[in-house]
Amino acid sequence: MNKKRVLIVSYYFPPRPSIASLRIRGLAKYLPEYGWSPVILTAKLPAPPDARYQVVQTDYPGSVTSCFKRKFHLSPNQGLQAQLGVSRARQEVKGGGTLLTRFFEAAKEFIAYPDEEKEWLPFAVSEGHRLIENQTFHALISSAGPNTCHLIAEKLKAVSGLPWLADFRDLWTQNPYFTHSSLRIFFEKKLELKTLRKADALVTVSRPLADQLQAFHRRERVSMITNGFDPDDVVSSALTKEFSITYTGQLYQGRRDPDILFRAISELITEGRMEAARIRIRFFGSVPYWLEQEIARHNLKEVVSLQSEAPHSVALTAQRESQILLLLSWNHPDEEGVYTGKLFEYLAARRPILALGGPGGVVAELLRETGAGIHIASLADLKVLLCAEYQEFISQSSVSYQGDWNAVQRYSHREMANKFAKLLDDITGVAGHASVCSVPDVRV
């Protein structure tokens, strides 16, 4: 079968897997099964990409912050505060550091507009023009953040006329983490509307986010295609001999914070319903300074283990061998439509998922649909669940996995690529997927 070719503009396509790149990796790997041959246009990579994929790298001078630091003869690879001799404690006491550091942050508000990777735009547009002139493509995909990817695709669309699918892994100005000044927000909303006006299709990862995009852009249709996991990553492993609860990823105090878990475990140990020697709470990833303070405050030093900067392969093994996987969300109403990338990694591990924090939303819905885990909102409910799981572990030496694998597989990269292929066929006028045209969105 002759495959149609699609040019995918994505800043993130590192040689090693990362949460930011998983969606694009899934498309690169599985779109060919559905009649589309992808070419990934990305910035210069630190190491050669996987030879299985067609990846075109461009020159890139670095992020706006890196370039900004060079102008002031600072190292682009070190934090600004560290180079200016501002300690973390001093930043907190002074409300954000010295006058100079606050000046840099204020300047960054407008210099890094619309995002840190804006310097990549001319290089990507130039290389994209060259590719389109010398090869046959049938469609464009831009996948953001950074939103510079959409600006690049808009320019490529203008000169080529190719059908363009704009994919939002995170929203742009509707993102709850988009906390700029009112002046910048005003202009950036105008930029978003102008940039996406010529896109033939808008896609994002959940129905609540799709509804937000649809309302803001006044489009009749915004498609929803969730992220997923690579089915090739599904590997069994022997479980730990302890009652292990494992978290892999970033932590943010007050937003993605394990305090409720620490409180529950500490109280259950004090009440004699759990034995500290049989419990192991494990964190793989960066270890923020405040985490050790919380561990000490709850008297859990003998229970909690910290492994900072663990390789991705080590984190994956830890997920597969864990009795329970911990998923933390930000306690913010706008998180209702947000799936964390870590959720899909956890699905591939085939271990029970315990989701804490946040309003539940699409995460709780997915866990109910698949049976892969549960979202807990209150300390009382969490203690009840942990007691039940712990007693099962004591009697059976493991916590059973209750996931419906047929339901879980609907969130694989293969299914995700299938739905992207249907939407690409739709916007390019290719017959064979009329069902996509008959429904308002592409659901997983």
C-alpha cells in the first residue's frame, strides 16, 4: 500500500523516551500501520534519534533564557539564581530573590513570547520549506507545547496549502499553568486565535479541554484523542516483597504533593493497623528539598526511600514490580480535563493505580472505565483503602490487579495512531473513514 506522508512539527523528540515526547513517538511508530508515513521535524538533538523513525533535525541556538544568559556572560546550563549567588532560603525570605533576579524574570515575561523556544522558528520554517519543496507530503501536524510549533506550521501551511492538524498536548492560553501578566495574556490570546484560524482540525487530549478549545476558537468541531502507552512496553516483573507504593516523576509542593498519603500511612502505623517494617514508599525522580522535611514531620524516614535522577528504565522496572502505583494531581478545578503522561505509563505496568489530589475528572473516569485503579479524595477513604490493600498483601503476598485489559488497550499508542490516521484521512479528503465525518469528535 502506498503510504501518504505527513510532516510532524514537534520540538520534543529526544533520543530517550520522555513524557513530553511519548505522543509523538507513538505516532512515529504506529501511523505507518494505518497508511501514513510520518517525518518528524525537530530541533537539534543531543544524541542520534532512533533509526526506525524518519527524523529531520534543524540548527537551534537554544532557548530564550539560554540566549539571554549568554548576553550577560552567564552560563546557559546553570540556574540564574545560583550564578548570581542567591540562595533558595534568601529567595523565600525576600519574596523572590534580589532586584536583579526579579528584573530578569520580568524581562523574560516579554522576551520569551510566546514561549522559550521561539528562536527555533526560523530554522524550522526554513527546513520545513526545503522538505516540502523536495518531497511529497499530504498533510501537516503541529504538536504543542511549545506553541511555537503551531506558529511554524501556520507558516508552512501558508506556502504549501497542505491540510493542517493542530494538536494540543496542553492548551495554550487556556492552560491553568498560563499565569502571565494581563497585558501578555491579552496579546497572546489574539496570537492564538490568529495562528489557529487556518488550521483544518484542532485536536487535544480530553473532552473538557476540547470543549474549552471549541468555545475559545468558535469551531464546530474539536477532536479529542487521548495520549496512550506503547503496547511494546508491557512487560511482567516479579513484585516486591514489601507493601510497596511507588511514585515516578516530578513533585510540586502544595500542587503535586504526597502529604495526604504520608498522613494516612503515619496514622495507620500509629494505630497499629500497619507495620512500618513491611511498608516501602518509593520515589523515583527529582527530590525537592521540602519532601525530606515532610517525611521527617510524619516520622516516615524508615518507610520512605528516595532515588533521585533515576534512569527511565529503572523507573519503568520500579513501576512493574510495585504493589501499588501512586499518581498525584494538582488540587485545582481546571485539572478536571488533564491526564498526566505518567498515567499512561502506569497503565502499561499493569499494577493497581492509586490517584490522589485534584478534582478526579477524566483521570477518575479512566480508572473506573478500565478498572486499573481508583481516585481517592479524602483522608478517611484513603485509610480505608490502604487498610484493605495491606490486608490483602499480608494474606496473599501481593495486591491483586483488577484492570480490564481490553478496556486498557483502548489507550494504547496503536489506537491513538489509528484515530489520528482517520482524522488525517478526513481533512485530506481520503475515502475509507466516513465514520469520522459523521461524529463530532474522535473518541478513544
